[in-house]
Amino acid sequence: MDIRPARPDELPLLPEIERASGEPFRDFGMPEIADDDPMPLETLRHLHVWVAADPHPVAWVAVEVVDGAAHVEQISVHPDHARRGIGAALLDHVARWAGARRLEALTLTTFRDIPWNGPYYRRLGFHEVTDPSPGLRAVVEAETARGLDPSTRVCLRRPLNSGVWAQY
């Protein structure tokens, strides 16, 4: 699996991966999440986006810098390629990218109790942020404005260390 920056011609392929990766929410009793619109292409164009390709994209991650951390705006793995470590590999790639830029951590917001969300990220070294930075609070406020219940959400952080900086 090749992890690389998304090419401009690949950006229109990413919403379908995001839609497909949202389908498991339907079976978890959250059809509104499965039916949610994918990230707009115009937004993707302004973020750092990498794909996992084989040879076409099967997963992707979009990142922006928020308060000195690489904030994962979205990570999506097509269900046909799930449970193969692709999401973890994308996050490790982002960690190397962030470390090379001397960023402090990876951050993300996710559903607290959905098995492939909060518990999954905790297994990958993320921990709950009890006092979010102003930028992370703004992310949560934007999610709430879009209709996500903040009581079901959690802010997570995975610190980076100097060992990561040397690897990229």
C-alpha cells in the first residue's frame, strides 16, 4: 500500500470512500451519520491530504494545523480494505509529517464509545483531552453547529516526541 499526497485529480474520488466508511454507523443505530454529506472538495483543497493507494485510493486522511498540533479533520478507510492497519499507517504517516514540522501532537475529535472511533484511537496511543486548546474547542463548536451531540464526542491527542522527528 502506497501512502502519498493526494493528487488533485484524486480528490473527487475521496467522498465516495468517506460515504462507504460511514455505512457501519447505520448498523450501529446512527443513520444520520451514515447519511451525512462528505467533506466538500473545496475544503479538501485547503487541507493536507494523503491517500493510501493500491493503486487507486482506498483510504485517506485530511489534516490541518490547529494550535501547534496536526489535527486530523477526517480519516476514511473503504470498508473493503478495513481491518488491515491502513488507518493506523495513515496516522503514523501524519505523525512523521507533523514531527518533521516540530508539531507537538496529533489531535482529533471522534465518537467517544463507537468501537472503531474512541476505543480504536486509544489503542493507537491517543488519550482524552480534558482541557482543549482554543482551536480544538472551535472544532467542537463547529461540530455541534453541524448537529453532532457534544456529549457523544471526545477530543483525543497523541503526543509526538523527538524520535518521530528523526524518522521522517
